[in-house]
Amino acid sequence: MTPTIWIKGGEFALRDIVSVPDAVDFLEGWPLDKRNPFFYLAEQALQGAINGSIPIDQAREAFETFCNEAGILVGEPLNE
């Protein structure tokens, strides 16, 4: 996944997601009670990218959509 996807990693922290495995790791830690259809679509898309059944760009789009819907997607930091 390039370029980096920036997400809120806490109240005042940012986290960078730089690869499909990074995104999968992030989703694995997502609270069970906050998982919704966007979560499951992103999860399936990332697994599809890993096994080669869908392009990485589509998996990235699904992950970004999940992050946007969850309210954690941010633009690039100004100092980057």
C-alpha cells in the first residue's frame, strides 16, 4: 500500500499504515463491538489482496473507506 495511509491512533496520536499486513494487524485489534459492514468489507478485501484475488488498490480503497466511516482517517501530517 503506497502512499502511507494516516489514521488516528489515539486522542492525540497518528498511526501510519504502510502495507497490507499493517492494515490487517490494525483491523485485528479493532474492538469487536465496533465492527460493522465496512470493517468486514475491508477485512475481506485485504485478505483478497494477500491471496491475489483482488488488486491491492481495491483493498486500499476498502480500508480507507472503513477508516473514513470509523472517523479515524486523516490527511498526511503537515511535517511530512
